[in-house]
Amino acid sequence: MFQRAGGPNRPPIESEKVADTVFAQYDKNADGMLNQEELSGCPSLQDAMKYNIDKNEDHQLSREELVERLSQWANGRAGVSSFSCRVTKKGKPLAGAQVQLVPE
């Protein structure tokens, strides 16, 4: 496990396995590329296209491009983020409210 100073642990990321899982789920036409239509099923990857993940600028995401970005993230200092959330109703705290974060 990795740990940020003063932060929570984050699990290691196996970039190759993650990319295989992503392509198995989203590469509907099995051409080895994620096109804009396929990326629409995964908003975080679609959003990542704005940030130079698409190295050859063909408006598609290859497995190699995804592995490269995942590896950069895994080897960098990015990690688990914390946040606070206050749930209110009509400006007053909502007793017993539960917040659930759902990953894509």
C-alpha cells in the first residue's frame, strides 16, 4: 500500500490489468480503440481526453495511451482525496442523511 503524508492509504494500481478491464467493458466493437461513442459510457475517460491522454490526437483512446496515463498516475503522487460534505435541507442540517459515492 502507498500512503500520502497525512493521508489515507491507496491501493497499488496494475495499469495493464486496469486497461484490460476497461477495454473489455467499453470497447464494444473490439477494434482495440475507444471511440467517442464508446467513451460516452465512461465519463471520466471521456473527460480525460481533454488533458492530453490522446497522444496522437486521433480522438480515440488506445490501450497503450491508457496504460501510459494509468502508469503515470500510479507512479506519481496522486492518491486518495478526502472531502467534507454537509447535507442541508432548507438551509438546516439534515439529521441522519447518508451520502454515498458511486464509482463509474
